[in-house]
Amino acid sequence: MARPLRLEYEGAAYHVTARGNERGKVFFTKADYRKFKEYLREGQAKFGFILHGYLFYRIAVTSAL
């Protein structure tokens, strides 16, 4: 079953995420990060959205045991 359509309206703020399959990696090299930023710029030019900020992060967890 498909998910319901998102409600969209002018002036709304949206939180957008990018994840790989099964929460896997999306970016493997520095070039991948640069390409993604290029896609963001192209999207802004095409659709005119305001990008308030973005964050690339990696989470590393180690056991305390």
C-alpha cells in the first residue's frame, strides 16, 4: 500500500532526510558530498525553495563495556 500524499502549502517548513536502503550509507566519498550539494543548488534554482540549513553527519558508537 502506498503512503498517503503529503500536505503541502505555501510558507510551510519541511524537514528532509536522505538515507540509503535499510538506513545504509548514502555518501561514500568526498565527491559524493559535493555532488549532493550540487543537487541542492540545482533544486533551489529549479523550484525556488529557501534552504535554511543542512547538516551532514556520521554517528560512531562504541560500547562502554
